[in-house]
Amino acid sequence: MFAAAAHMDLVRLAIPRRVYTQSHIDYVVEMILEVWKHRDGIPGMRLTYEAPFLRHFTAHLEPLPVAVALNSDSSITAR
């Protein structure tokens, strides 16, 4: 919807209150940091299907080809 105007790809992490302990949150933080460390080796994904509403629940994704993901002239990147 706003892909052309987006300057960054962001991830929203929603955590319900009073459900998880501090230990759960610490684990999530550790895993996010691990993903960040290995971000250059994680291939990009292409959205192949999105529902008209709440697309994040039913989206279909496929990995980007390596040649496209590594092409610095393209607006599509591996990150």
C-alpha cells in the first residue's frame, strides 16, 4: 500500500500484557540480536499474495532469487 513511499522496512512486535515473563522477553531479545548479527546471510522474501484486509495474517511469500537479492542497482535487497 505504501511501499513506494517507505524509507525503511520495519517489524512490529506486539506482546500481550501479563502473559509473558521477563525470561520470555529476554529470550526474544536474544533471538532478535542473533537475527541482526546474521542479517546479511538471510535472503529476502517477495510477497506473492496479500488479502485485501489484514494481509499479514494470510500473506504468501517466496524467497527472492539470489541474483536479484544481491543486485545493488535494484530496489529489492536481501535484507
